[in-house]
Amino acid sequence: MAFCNMCGTQIADGTSTCAACAGRVATVPATPTASVGGMADNVAGMLAYITIIPAIIFLVMEPYNKNRFVRFHSWQCLFFAGALFVLHLGLSIFTIVPVLALVTFPLHLLVSLGCFILWIIVLMKANQGQMYKLPVIGDLAEKQANAM
């Protein structure tokens, strides 16, 4: 049984108005995301992007590796970190030639800035509970998340 927040009269469950004073009964808002192992899905998905360590932990630990949302964001983080590593490694190869080193240094900065902005976007989208897919990496992550 609930109580009216205006007059304190006991009211039946499921009613939205009080019969005694005709005041509206406050309802408890629903939680927007489900909870996994004591942590909300959106928080676990966002934490997966912090470094590759939480992403690997979420893929190994029992309550989190059963959740498709957390698995998707963990795989996308791992693929994103791998793509960033390969991209910077490819740019570093060109620094062997002295003239190309002057060109690749600004490219390293530009790639790093773009990836930082993209990282902030996926952090915000995961915190909002959205499964935001990156162009190529997102499809790979979705296949891995659905594989279980």
C-alpha cells in the first residue's frame, strides 16, 4: 500500500490520484537501463572504453560477458585500439625517410585528435545506452557480441 504525498491517506497500489484530497500521487520513475552485477549497463559499456583492460575484464568476468550491450562495447574498444595501433604503426614506417617525417608528424597529431574526438563520442553514446557502431569496427564488434 502507498500513501498520498499531499494528505498522507493510505491509497491502493496502482492508483494515481488520492480519493480523499484528489491530489496526484508521485510515481517512482523507471530505471532507464538494466543492471548487470551491481553496475548499470550503460556504465559498464562506458567503462569498457577507458582502456583495453576493462574491456578485457568485461569479456572474461561472468555477469558482464552474458550481456550483449557490454560485450559489444568491449569488442568495439578492442578493435578500435587495434586499428589505432596499426594506423600509427603504418605512419611511423614513413618516418624513416627524412622528408616524409615532416609530413607524417602532423598526420600523427591529426589522427590522434580525430581518435580522441571519436573516443569521446563513443563514451557518451555508451553512457546514453546506445549501441553506436563505428563504420567498419562496429560491424566486427557486433558479430563478436552476437557470437555468444
